[in-house]
Amino acid sequence: MKNLLLTRNSLSKNILFMMSLLLSCAMVISSCGDDEPDDGGGDTEDPSSVVANFSSQVDADNSLTYNFTNNSVVNGITDTSFDSSWDFGGDGSSTDENPSHTFSAEGTYEVTLTVTASDGVEGTSSETIEVTAPKNRYAVITDTKDDDTGELRLGLDSIQTGRISFMYRVAEGPGMDIQDGFINVAGSSTTGDFAIVEVRLKDNAPHEFREGASDETIAAANFPEGAPDVWTPIEISWAADGVGTPVYSVSIGGQTVITDAVSTTNGGDGDVPGHLEATIDGAHNFQWKYASNSTVSDGVYHVDDIVIYSSDSGSETVVFEDNFQGRTAGDDLNPEVNLDSPYHENSSDVTVGEDQ
């Protein structure tokens, strides 16, 4: 019995020893595994896939201006943002995502977009663009009725001290001679005798005053001669003091016609009070008229680049301007026909023209 117990005790000790030995080996193996250096074999993202792409659209108001839309896509990485770099065919550059660019001249330009993903991978896309110079647009005044003139009229709040500048030209129709054009700067009344000043524009003779000028002013005026098919600048300034009638100055084609002339009525002594009342606060109505009330004409009177300034606040500011570029050729400028027109409802026989 004693020998049997000794044998069992020895067996138990051997089993415990073997278990301890196995546990020690496992700890050593585990420890060895923890001490191994990281070989960099963990998960990493593959390089991105970059597809550069864009579209372009010419601006409706200026054919030299294009609006670019970036349609590029980055795939394969978590951060799909990208930087954009544009080359407008050597005519400029941009880093905007969706830029607008006005080319310096008409011509052929190869526009290139380079897209750089957040991981540095690049993609490019190019497009050849044919840029054309913008076609000039302007008001076309005709006279198709024998009971009035063709007219473009603008009404504004009264401007006590200000000036107006614009370009004009007259052209012959297919069957009739050119008629006279007019520019009328008026106060609260558009009756001719109550105008601040009205100038008659000729095509083959010196221009002349029609309203607002005294005999002395007419004699002192230095009008140039008009010519057909030529764009000519005109500037008229005026100053009212709220007491007497305004004074005005006129220049045509860069030539001074008259300076600080006193506005007067051509209607006789009976119209003096009405003229003063209509003009005492300065200019309120502006009329570009063509031909006469009793005739028709297939000639044309073109008006462009209208700018009206006011100095009533102490410094000169623009209160109205229209170069007609944002308009569509053929549009009627009577607001009863065209709700987008800023002109007076008395505008008649006036549309938007465009050079070919």
C-alpha cells in the first residue's frame, strides 16, 4: 500500500511538472511574438483614381466670357476632395473650382484643367474653345408712322446737376434718305418749348439746336457736321439751382459746342413761366427721337452706351446706364411689350439691334 501511494504521488508531481513546463513555453512563445518588430504589413489605401472633366458655357452678355463647371471625380480613397488648376490657353489661369474667365481677344484657346487628389495623384482634361468677339448691340429707332416720331424715352427722378453721355449713328434705309435724329433733355414736361435743351442731329450738315437755345446761344454755338454710318459720342451737362432756369453745356464728337448756355423757351413770352416751372428742378426726361410727326422713314437712328450721372449728393454717381449687351436682338423696348425694359411706355418704333 505504501509503495502504491508513493507511485501515485510521483505521478502527480510529474503531471504538475509537465503542465508547468508547457505553460512556461507558451508564455515564452507569446513573449517572443510580442517582441517581433512591425514589418509594415498592415492595411494601407491604394492610390486614388482621378478623372478630370469639365464643361464650358459662353456668357449670354459677353461672348468673350466663359463659365467653367468642374465635373471631376476622385475615387478609391476616403478623402475625395481635390485641388483645381486651370490654364486658359496661355490667356490666364485660375485655382477656383468653377471659374469664370474673360478672354482678352477672339481666337482659339486650349483650356486645360489639372486636378490633384488629396493623396497627390493628378488627372488632366483639355478642351479647345473657339472664342468670338461680342457683337455690339444698341437701340434702333425708326419711324413707321406718319402721326408721331420714332422715340426712345427714359424717365428718372429729377436730377438737379448732372450729365448724360451716349453714342449715336444714323444710317440710310433701302429706299429713303436719312432723317434727322434728336436728343432732348427735359424737366417735368416733354413739350418742346419747355425742354432744357434739344439738339437736332444731321447726317450731311452741321448739327443745330431745336429747343432751349436763345439767339445768342445759337450764334455762339460751334457745331460739327454730321456724317452717316459713324458712331459719334455726345455729352450734355446741366445745372439747376431751384430758382432760375438751368444752364447747360454740349459737346459732340469730342468738340465743345457750347458751355454754360442759359436754357430758354422758344415759345415766346407766354411760355416763360411754364418753361421755368418745368426746368427749375433740372432733368427728369430724356428722349431720343427720329424723323418727324408727319413723315415716315426706313432710315435708322442708333443709340448706344447711355450713361446718366447725378452730382446732387455732392459727388458724381451713375444713376442709369445701358449698353444693350444684356438684351436680345429684336427685342421691343416699349415696356408694355417687354416687361424687362426700363424705358418709358411712350417709347415707340424702337428695338434692339445687333451688328453682323
